[in-house]
Amino acid sequence: MTPLLLVCVLLAAEGSPLPTLRDEFDEPVKRLAPVKERDEAAQTKVSAEALYAHGRLLLQRREFPAALRRFQRAWRYHPHADAMLPQIVLLTHQLRRSDEAARYALLAAGRTDVSSALLRQLAVQLSARQEWPQALTLFEASLSAGAQPGSPPTEADEDIAALLVYLELGRLALLTRDFRKSADYFARVNDALENPERLARNEAVKQALLGQADRTYRLMAEAFYLAERYEHAEAAVRRAFPQPDGQRAPPQLHFHLARIAAKRAQPEQALQDLESYFAAQSSAAGSEPYALLAELLGRVEPDQAAAEQQLRSRLEGLLETDPQNTALISYLAGFNLRTARLDAAEQQYDQLLVLQPAGDVYRGLADIYGRQNRPEKLAELCGIVVAKGGSLSELSLLLESVEKYPELRGALVAFIQQKRADDLQQVPAGALLAAAVLAEAGSQPPSAGIPAADVLFADGASRLEPPARAEASLAWGLKLLLAGRHERAVPVFRQALADNVPEERKLACYFYLTRALALAKQTADALQVADEAAQAFPEAVRLQAQPGWILYYAKRYDEAERSYQSLLERFDSQPAGDVRDAMRDARLILSNIGVQKNRMAEAEEWLEQVLDEFPEDLGALNDLGYLWADQGKNLDLALKMTRRAVTGSPDNAAYRDSLGWTLYRLDRIPEAIQELEQAAAGDAPDGVILDHLGDAYLQANRAVEAVATWRRAAAAFVTEQDQEKQQTTEEKIKRYEK
């Protein structure tokens, strides 16, 4: 290019600037319009996928608790995505939330594989808490974890360490009364024990099985017996109670052989084995041998009177040679009581009062005194029960056993009242406490403005030593609290604290005292005691939660919300089971506060968090399902959740109302009416339930029934002091009544 041409080009560029290029990224973002609107199922699936993706991101960032919550919620939204469950179980376990891990492991059982070692570890924890059906489920799932579906177990599967699992499975099945399953598992263990070369490869397993061989064989014998495998039962019994060389066989062997012979329809052999047991003068088998004797004699002698006479004669003969056998005395006393030989029964129960006092002895004597209307003897017995260390609860159980004798109960109170007036010091503490229990149950008239029951209790408790007095006060206060006598419970709990209730019981006493004060609407005092308790037990989460609950009950929602949020900030990272339960309760109340303040999104989120951790919590399932249904959203999910709540607690009217209301929102009116009618079937149904039922009747063109039901709802709202709902319902009545 020549210089002249270059100058011309530059001058042209300066006179005519180039056009600006378009920057498409600066244009306003337009919302993409879907070709087809998602239905609820599609939207739920998308939400689940997004939650899972977010959880994976959080996991990479090592934000494990937050990742766990995302995975849990993703699974709840898409419960057929079983592949998530093993990851949830493992993550909860790594976070040391064993209870939560067990909950999700139970959900995974039979649906997808989880590490067998982890399943067994969780099963052991459940078994230790006596949650036997759940432990059984996880142990069984651990056997199939990693196995090919439909393939039979190999010898390696059943060998060595697996035998310990079979042993525990047999025990758990026995505890859950699945006797055939128990026998099947024990049969595998028994096969290994009969072939010791299989155990030679693992000395630890051999020691675990045979270190307590008698216990192992006793368990197996019981399972085989209850599963009607009598040949195996006999073999296991003989192993459990071996006969030493040159010595007599253990008495228990004879008894168990007698049981088996009786089941085999061999009464003569059974009687012979029983005679061998009786000859040993043993009480190791309790009262069962004498009950078996009665059964066998009844088979031989069809005449009941004759059979009873034979049994009595035989028992009395045994007692002559073994007069200190408490099991024999107890059975004979009960037999005489059943056959109305009261004098003999009383004599034997009196003997047991000295040899082996227990609840069945007290109840037997109380029954005799009831039949004979002897209040003075019952008062004496109540004194003995407490003097021997019996608690107020044991005393209450004794008195419940004579409920069928109302004259005796009234006469007892009158007798003790008279004795108290004559000479208080001569009345045993137990008699005064018994009179207090009966006076409270019978609503006796007050004495000088104080209920007679409280006067009698105070007199009785004053006769006890401080530790026993504190325990009695705690039990009496709880009895009053549960009966709705909140104001009367307050001084009783205060007295228990003043009497230096044992340290391990002081926490419970503080808890009940704060509840009693709050329920008695003494909010300031309740908060003061709650603060005192929180300082005394800084790590007791239940006491730390009390201020929030008191404020919530007093409808001071803003303060309650702050208190519960502070509680969550302090304790929510702790994995202990009691802490997790308290955190669940806190979230449930925070959700209720959100509803009260019309912050529905927050209320829903708190419930979501509860269900993340406790996916089977019926209350949270119901509440969240109802909130969604009431707002007309997530109706398919709401239906599943409320139906699960009703299935778990079919008699809960509130749950059934939620299910009915969800069906109403889905325009499934006949089904809604069916559920709502059932929810409203009680004596005093909730106003909301009646209001919902009225709405459903109207939708079904049953206006007359709708108006009548709304009238009942309005009356219920008056009782509940809910003026807003009352007014809304009355407006509907005016609109539709003819």
C-alpha cells in the first residue's frame, strides 16, 4: 500500500467509525418457558436430583452434616432412589449418630445392600437397647449383604464368625416369639457344635460359643421346645444340664425332660421326671413344676374336684418334706386362694411375708382381705409394704388389685382417718400413704381447705426417712401432675427438692416442678426454677430446653423462638440420642411458632429438618402434610405423608383429619368425607375437624349437613376460645343456611 493510500484509509476511518459489536451476554436474562409444564411428580424428582447434587458438592467441601441433610431430603422426595441409602447410613455412622444410622439402615434393609459389618454394629446397639425386632431385622440384612440374590448360603457363609450372628439371631427371634425362626437359626449353631472340627479353625468363635455352653444350650433348648422340635429340645437340655459322673442329675434336667414328655403325650414319663425334680427339693424352676403337675393330674383325672383334691394332697405332702421352699409355698397359696380356702392361703402368704416378701404376696393377701372386708388388716399390710422399702408406685399397684372391692377401699380410708384422729403416731406411714392414694381416687372432701389426700400424704411422708420421703414426694407430685392437679403438685415437688432427693433423681424433680408451675400458669416462678435447674445441670439438654417450653406455653412466641434457636446453636452438633430427641422437639415447637406467626416457609423447613433425621416421625409427617395440603401444594406428597401417619396411629383423630383434608384438597370428596367423619366420631371433636367436615359436606352438595356440622364447630371454637375461627365459621353458616 502506498503512503498516500494509507493516509486516505486512516482519514476515512476517523470520519466513519466502525459499528459497535453486539455483546449478547449483556442482554437481560429471559426466563425459559418450558414446552410442557412439570406436574408435581416431575417437579419432586427434579428437586430430589438438585438436592442430591448439592449434597455431593457439600461432601466435597467436607461439610458433612449439611451434605447428610441434603441426601436425606433427596431420598425422602424420591424414596425409590435406594442407592442413596447406603451413603446416608455410612455418613450418619461417621458422624457418630448411631440412632439415626440405625433408622436409615432399617429403611435400607431388604431394599439395597449396606456393609454387613456396619449393619451388625448397629444391630448390636439396638439389641442393647432392647429394640429386638429392629435388631433382628439388621442382623438378617447383614447376612444377605453382598450375597447374590437367590443363591443359597455356602458353607463359608455359615461358618465360623457367622455362627455368632446365628446365635444372636436365634436369641432375638426367641425374644420376639418367632419360635420357628429361632429354632432354624439355633439349628445351624447346633450343627457346628456337633461338628467341633468346624470350630477348630477359629478359637475365638469356639470360646464365644462354648465359653458359656450351658447358657447357649438352654437358649437352644427353649427355642426347640417352643417350636415343637422335641427331639432337638431333649438333646439340648441334656447338654445344658449335664449329669456329672457318679453324681445325681441336676434338678432342672428332670423338670425340662418332664415338660418335653408332657408335650409328647407321655404323661407317665412326665410324672416320673417331675417326681425326680421334687425329690431334689429344688426351687430353681420356680412355680412351673407345680403348674405342670396340676396339668398332668387334670389329664389323668377328668373330674375337676377330684383332680384338685389330688393336687392339694400332693402339694401339702411336698411341703411337709420341704417346708422352706418358697416357690412351693407361693404356688400352694395361690391354689388355695383360687379354690376359696382363704384361711390356708392367708397362713401361707403370711409365711412368705417373712421368707420372701414380693408383689404377688402382697396382692394375694389384699385379695383375701377384700373378700373378707377387713380394712384393719389391709392397713397393716400397707404399713408392712412401705416398711420393707416398697415405693408409692408399688403401694398404688397393691391398691389397684382391690378395686373390685369398693366397700373395702372406702372402709380403709375411714379406718385410717379414725386411727389418725385417735393417735397419729400409732398409724404406720404406709397406711397413711395408702389412704392418701384412695382419698385422691375417691375425691374425698377437703380438710380445712386442703384436700384430704394431701393431708394424709403429708402425715405419711413425715414418718419416712429423708431419702424415702423425697422419693415418695416425687412419686406423689407426678401422680398429681398427670392427673391435672398442677397447683397441688408444685409444693410436693418443692418438698422433694428440700428433702435432698438423690442427685440422679433431682434432674427429674426439677423437670416436673417447672412443668407443674408452667401448667399452673405461674410463668415467672417456672422461669426462675428453670434457670436454677439449668445452672445446676448445664449439660442436661432437657432442662436447658425448659425456658423455651415455658415461654412457648405462655404464648410468648418471640422469646420462645430465641430461646429454642439458642438451644439449637448450643446442642445441635452433639450426636447423643437424648440430645437428638430434644433437638427434634425444639424443631417441632419452632415449626408451631412459625405457623402461629404465619411464616409458613419457616414452619415447613423446621418440619423438613425433623423428617431428614427422623423420616418415620408420625407427628412431623402429619404436620408437614397438613401444612402443604392447607396451602394446596405438594398434594401427592402430602397424601402419602398423612396416610403414613394414619397407618402408624389409626386412632389419632388429628392425623385422620389431615388425611381427610388432603383428600378434600385433591377433590376426592367421598374419601375425604369418610376420613373426616371418622375423625369427628369422638365425644368432643376438635372444632377444626368439624369445620373441615362441614366444608366437605358442602362440596358434596349436602348443605343441610354442612350447616349442622358448622354449628357444632362454632360451639367447639367457643369452648376452645378461638374467636377468629368461630367468627369465620358463623359467617359460613349465615351464607348457606336456608
